[in-house]
Amino acid sequence: MSVVLFGGEKGGTGKTTLATNLAVYLVRHGAEVLVLDTDKQGSASGWAAARSQTPELAKVQSVSKFGDVVDSARDLADKYQHIIIDAGGRDSRELRSAMLAADVMYVPIKASQFDLWTMERMNELVGQSQGFNRKLKAFAILSMAPTNPRIGEAEEAKGMLGDFEHLGLASTIIRERKVYRDAVTQGRGVLECENEKAVDEIESLGKEVFNGII
Ligand SMILES: Nc1ncnc2c1ncn2[C@@H]1O[C@H](COP(=O)(O)OP(=O)(O)OP(=O)(O)O)[C@@H](O)[C@H]1O
Ligand SMILES: [Mg+2]
């Protein structure tokens, strides 16, 4: 059983993209998953609705909850093997309450927009949440990194992340690839598209997040 949260204080960093791709990773590995959308923009539930229009795709259940979501998240965690929570891109009641129910939180950051101050605030927020939820672990994950290795943004951001007390760094790096945009609009994960490199990235992320669980 696991509750995985995608959150952060910045908008448009890839939270919904990674949450939905990880949900597809789970169903394709025979695990049961529920996507809990706590973002009023409803992108993750929109994705699940688009997905349900394509009968050949394995169904991914989703529900939306807003406000204080800790009790709902904990109840759902008793009923489903895995819960993936998509929180919106700001410091919100949804984000803070989801952090009380999560086992692990990933904070996607765009390497190009790397912002030390935001990471310091996230580190602090994770530290506070761990006071109430001792099991919480949190990692930044580089998202939308340039595919051209000569643009060393991902490596620079990695260096700047240094060693925050409460925030690790995921070893998987997600690169900027059109297939991520195409997949999400079709209610798919990149595992259901033809792009080997993106498939490798999500398989790597899935192993990293669920290693030992599935
Ligand atoms: N690795 C990627 N490569 C290319 N495009 C991406 C990638 N990740 C996300 N995108 C695109 O960037 C945009 C923002 O991504 P996404 O919606 O996942 O971010 P978000 O953090 O959930 O945003 P919000 O804070 O608004 O909820 C979307 O159009 C998405 O398709
Ligand atoms: Mg989103």
C-alpha cells in the first residue's frame, strides 16, 4: 500500500503529467490504483475521463476532493492498493493536508526554472509536515529537462539542490519530450505510446517510486 503525492508551489512543472504516467505504470504492472485529484483545475480527472473514452485502455479510477483531504486520502488508502494524489501548483490546504496522508511526495521542478528559494520553502514545509506524519519522505524530481546533453541545466540544478535536510533528489530525470504532451491529451501514459526514451524514463521512475512494493 502506498500514497504517492505530486505537489509543489509552482505551476506547470509536470505534476499531473507524472501522476498520470505513474498511474498507467501501476495498472500496466497489474496493480490497483486510484488517482485522487485535489486540484480544482481538474486536469487529472479530465485525463481519466478522456482515458475512459478509449475502451482498449485499462481503466484508471479517479476521484476529486478539495479542501482538507487527509481523511478522504486515508480512507481511500484502506480501499485501494495505491493512491496517487495530484495537488495543484501552489501552497494550498489541499497540498498541506495531502502531505499528512502521503508516504512519499515528489516535487517536480523544471531544471530551467530552478529556484533555490522555492526549494528552501518546500524543504521547510516537508519538515513541518514530518512533525505530524513521520513516514513522509519527499524528493524533488527534475522535469522537462532539455534532451540536448550540451545544455547542462539538469546537471546544474542537481548541483544546486545540494543537501536539503527534508528533501532528497530523485535519481530519474524526466526530459522535455512531445510525447508527454500528446499522451496526456489522449488519456494515455507514455507507456502506451511509441517513444522508447520516454518509456525508459517512466519505467525508471516507477521502479524508483515502487521498488519493493510491486
Ligand atoms: N516532460 C515533458 N515534456 C514535454 N511536455 C511536458 C512534460 N511534462 C509536462 N509537459 C507539458 O507541460 C505542461 C504542464 O504540465 P503539467 O500539467 O503536468 O504540469 P502541472 O505541474 O500539473 O501544472 P499545474 O501546476 O497547472 O497543475 C502540459 O502542457 C504538459 O503536457
Ligand atoms: Mg496539474
